[in-house]
Amino acid sequence: MKKILAISAFMLAFTFAGWAQLDRTVVPGPGPAPKIQLADYKMFVLDNGLKVIVVENHKMPVVSFSLSMERDPILEGKNTGYSLVTGELLRTGTKTRSKDQLDNDIDFIGADLNTSPKGIYASSLKKHVNTLLDIMSDITLNANFTQVEFDKIIKQEKSALAAKKEEPSSIANNVLKKILFGKDHPYAETETDESLSNVTLDMCKDYYKAYFIPNNSYLAIVGDVTVKEAKKLAEKYFEKWPKGEVKNFTYQTPVPPVVTKVAIVDRENSVQSTIRVGHVVDLKPGSPDEMKARVANTILGGGSFRLFENLREKHAYTYGAYSAISSDKLIGRFVANAEVRNEVTDSSVSQILYEMKRLRDELVPDNELQKAKNYMTGSFAIALENPQTIATFAINIDRHNLPKDYYVNYLQNLANISAQDIQAAAKKYILPDQSYILVVGKSSEIADKLSKFTIGKIEYYDVNGEKYDPSAMKIPEGVTAQSVIDKYVKAIGGIEKMKSVKDRKTYMSASTQGQTLSLTITQKAPNKLSQIIKAGGFEQKLFFNGQKGYMGRNGQVTELNGSQLTNLKFEATMDLIYNLDAYGVTTKLTGMDKVGG
């Protein structure tokens, strides 16, 4: 008994000594990054080029199959929607099964099967995998599109579109895409009633033939299956899938605006404004900056962080305010968003821009940085609970040529990010002075106050992203485009005096929000041009030497082509205004403005 008491007294004394050394006024520092053990996966390639990834998980007798196409983005133009419709049509029958038979066969085994423009997902109990793959491979290899089902889908898509036309958030997202990327980029495209009317059954058949090919696809097999079993299944059901030609496309890379621009979609019945503040970002998947940029965005608005605390908790402008940043092999984007009352629209935009600037100008406090890291660590851990995540990781590693241990080291790399890293990433990828501010709302109540955020005029767009001038007046009888041009030429001295001008230099400057913007344009007859834009530390140069055009930005020079080159060529041509026919230009008078009354 004495021995027990002595030991107890010793342990009690040791405990009190430990307490005496612990200063509870000091917040404990972060612990080491947790080490994770990702489930293993195997990858093999069939003779036809199909890449198969297998992730074993024997906790439940279920197996899922995810077939995904890795293709370049497609510019669908005036027929936007044919890929979407094709994805729906895949679920409507094959050469051996009608839609009703397909539905019955899937329901009979209690399976899930969904199709999309870029693949097929299916899942069932392990005992039904042969039946499931017989159905899935039948769709993949033998899809059969009928006019009846096509007409149904077009009607359904138009109905869904009509509902979205009344949703301010959908309008904002669609219009912002066109503003950020430009009309000639696939990321800007959105289905409209008109574009869906242009889609034909043959377009869908052509899309299916061109892009549903094995040598441009991944098949992820996840669940209660061994690698040996998976290989037999893949070979049995997909080895006969014939190869196809892989199509590649390139597009002009969009860039952020030189200065902040304001755009409005006018909805006179709106009692609140839907705000988007955004710009494109040149952020590639797996780049050294990607994780730093994601942490920076998390602190700004990737959850209940700065934007949320400012606009909701501090100012009570909104129920929530958030931001997102995305990486992409072509071009990514940054967007901050909120829905606020009309009367605080400009104040909300001011606070969004303020928080964007604060992230660039000030180092993030350690406790706030750690909070963001904890949030991202938790999200990563939750994602790992789904075995499908491992397959996604494997596809990403192969698709983007990432290091094999990219996800194994994810949490360690996250833990190593410093406040200085966040500030550098914010300065590079969060651009408050080079953003588009788009507001869907009541123009008569918000426009005047929003004009302070831009140098030029506010731009107006309809719900389809088409630009228009709300102040345009009715054109008087007899006034044409040519008559306006003729009077302009006469007013400045006539054609002969214009022909005598061999070179011209124009200089413009302005100041906004403490920043000076300058534009210098130099032209030499007949068609040479130099254009230099400066704003703070930013400088962009455009040149046209009579045949080729170039853009210089941030020390890099890019040769222009397509519509950008065509536009630059016309800007450089000094005799264009009085010689339009020679350059194949047709004119149209689209409206009138009041200028100074």
C-alpha cells in the first residue's frame, strides 16, 4: 500500500511540474503535416490505346466504371449545344437495345448509369459487373441516335434554358464567360434557344464518331475487384473498340483587361444585384504556383473567410460572398461573387476590391494562414474517403504529367506554404486593377454609382451576352452609314488632305483609383502601327509591320493571328475610312448617341 501511495505521489508531483511549465496564454504552434498513405492503384493500356486505371477497395461488394474522354475543348459556334445533346442521346438506346430495353436492363440489376458529352459512369454490385459492362460497352461502341429521341431532348433543353433565363446567377455566369474569354473561345460558349435550334441529329452522330475513341480515353475501375479481374473485363468488353483520329485544336489565349471595366445586365425588376468580379489567369495544373494560388483564394473567399466576414458579418450586405480560382491547361479564371441589395451594390464592389488588394499588400497573419491550411487539409481528407478520388488522382497525374508522388506530398507541400508565398501568388493571380466587374441588376439604381470603378463607359449586355448601347436613338430618315462617313471626311478637311498625312501619333492618358493609364499610338502610311499601353508597372505593346502583328506583355512576345490580327490590320490602315470598298468592308449604321446634348 505504501508503495502504491509513493508511486501516486510521484506521478502527481510530475503532473503538477508539467502544468507549472505550460504557459496557457500562448497559442500552441501548428503540428507537423500529417503523413498520408494513399490507396495504391495500377494502370495498364489496351492495344487500342485505352488507358485503364484500377483501384481496389474490398469493403463493399460494389464496382464502378468511369469512362472519360480526354479531348481538346471544341468551338461549337452557332451550333452550341450539339455536344450536350449527344451526351443525353447516349442514354437513349443502342443498335441492339431500345431506350425502354436499356432502362429495363439497368433497373433489373439495380445499377446506376449516366452519360455525358465526355463519358459514361456506371456502378453495380460485383455479381452484376458482366451484365453492366455488356450494357456500358454496347453504349460506347454501338450508340444509336434516333430523330424521335433527339427531338425530345432538344425540347427538354429549351425548357431548362427558359427557366435559367430568369435566374440572375445563371445570367451572370453565362455573360461573364463571354466577357472573360471572348466569343471565339470555347470556354465562352453557352447554349441558347437559337443555337439549339441549329443543332441537327447528324451533328450529334458526327461528334460521337469523332470523339468517343479509345486512344483518347481513360477507364477507371474502382471497387471490389482485383487487377487481374479488371484486366480481363477491360479486354473482354473494350478491346474491340476501334481507334480513331485524335483531333487537336488551338485558340488565342485571352488576357485580363488593361484596367478595370464595368458591365451591366439590366433587369429593371431586380431588387438585388448579382455581382461577379473576375479575370482570366494563366495558371496551369500542377504548376509550382497552383497550390499557393489556391491557398490565397481560400483566405480571400474559398469558404467562410475574408469576403464572407467582410460583406456578411461586418457590413451585413449579403448572406454570403465567396471567390474561386481555377487552373486549366488553356486558361484559368478567378471570380469573386455576391448577391446584395441594390442600394449597397457599389459599396459591396468596393469591399471586394479592397479585400483583393489587401491580400496583395499585406502579409497574412500566421493564425489566418493556418486556419486556411486546416480547412484545405480537412477537405483533402474527406475527399480521400471516396475510393473514386484515387482514380481521379491517377488520371490527373497522367493527364497533366504530374510527379508520381504529387498527391502523396500534397499535405506536406501545403504545410510549407508561407505568408510570403501567399502575397506573391496574390500579386500574380488576383488582379483588382485588371478585373471585369459584372452586375446583373436594376441599372437605373446602380449604374451611376458603379461608373467610378471604370475609366470609360459602362458596357451593357443582354442575357445572352450580346453587347448593346441602351442610349441609342432612332436614326433619322435618309441617314446612312456612308452619309455619316462622307460628312466626317468633309468636316476634317476632305479626302485630299487626309491623303497628304503620312504619319500620325496619338497620346492619351487618364487617372483612376490612384493609378495612371497612358496610351500611345503611332501610325505610318500605308499600314504600320505601334500601340503602347502603360498602367502602373504594367506595359503592353502591339505592333503591325504591314504583314504580321505581335503583342508584347510581361517580357514575352506573341505573334497574333485570327480575328486579333485582322482587327490590328484594320487599325493600322490609315486610308481605311475613305477607302472601305477596297478593303472589303461593308458598313451599317446601328444607332445614335447624344454627345453634349
